[in-house]
Amino acid sequence: MKKTQFRPHGECNIWSEDNFVVVHTYGPWDAEHVRLGHQLIMEEAKAFNGKPWRMLGIVHGESIHTVESQEEQIRAIRIQQAHGRIGTALVWVDAPETRQFLTEIFLKMYARAGEPVQTFPDETSARAWLKEHRGLGAC
């Protein structure tokens, strides 16, 4: 497992399992945090040897991106797609009162990156979806 921590820019724990990369991330995020997370994700993705893989994003805390970090996230997703990333499952752990608002923002960001994405109410549902859909191309 790899771990980063930026105060106050966020924190993430990243590892790979099955055919997906797991990211537990804590916002808010800036571009520097996204760039470092991207590097760690790319290291974990090497385990898949170019085969298709998916992202499991477990989002904690303030799920706010700066404008710069959104652009950096889109760039990172596109690079990861060139290395086998084929979709994302997202789970919001905190902030149920802002979940719909955050979902709309994230769906737009992932659409701009050309990334199929599904959101889930809990990690168990997201993992089940990832396992059911692994290696099948489009979500």
C-alpha cells in the first residue's frame, strides 16, 4: 500500500487488488495532490501488465476539487486509460447532504475525460459491480 498526505490538500491510500486499483481519498484536493496520486496509481497499474483494469474510488471528507485539480484529474484519467483503465466505481463515505451535488460534478468531470463511471451508496456494492464487470471493456 502506498500512502500520501498533504495538509490541507488531501490524503490518499492506494493499492491494487483483483483487476482494480483502490483509492481511499480525503479531500479537498489541489493539482499537486492529483499529480502525486496519479503517479502512485500508475505504479499500481503496472501489476496488470497492460490488461484492462478499473478504479474503485472511496471518497472521504470534503470532495472539492480546485479548477486546476479538475483539469489535472482529467489529464491523469486519460493517461491511465492509455494504460488499461476502463472504468470507475465511486463511493461517497461522508457528506450525504451534498452527495447529489458532488455526483453531478464528478460525472461531468469523468465525462470530459471519456471515462465510464458508476456511483454507489457503499463499498460492497461498488466492489460487486467491479468484480462483475472486470475486463469487459465499456461500463
